[in-house]
Amino acid sequence: MTEQTENTIKHPEKGTRAAQLVAMLKRKQGATLADILKATAWKPHTARAALTGIRKRGFEIASEKPEGKERTYRISGEGA
């Protein structure tokens, strides 16, 4: 196993739902929980756990909740 430095981002394998999630989060508009659930067929708790997993891989995830709208997640920083 290789050592991972703090600044290293470990990208998920292509064709996986994690890779699909990263692609959704890289979009300019990001993704809502509803978008993620529809695209992956995950339950809400699984989608939130996947977001945590993406963070642990080194991606910086920004979360915004405009008044009266759904929370939006997007990758910000180096991983974008």
C-alpha cells in the first residue's frame, strides 16, 4: 500500500457510483441530495456516507443551503 500525503486526492475508479458522485459534485451547479439519490439509487443515509467518503479521499466539499431551497453540495478547491 502506498502512503497518502495530506495534499493527495485519491480519485475513485472509473465506472463506479463514487466516480459518478464526484462528476456530479464537480458540475458548476453541484448536486442536491435528491439528485444524488436519483442518479445512484442510494438511500439518503448511504448518499451522506458517500459524501463523507469522498471527503476522506481528499476532496473539499462545499455545502450551501439557500433560503427556501435544497442544500447543494459541490467540490471546491483543488479537487474541482
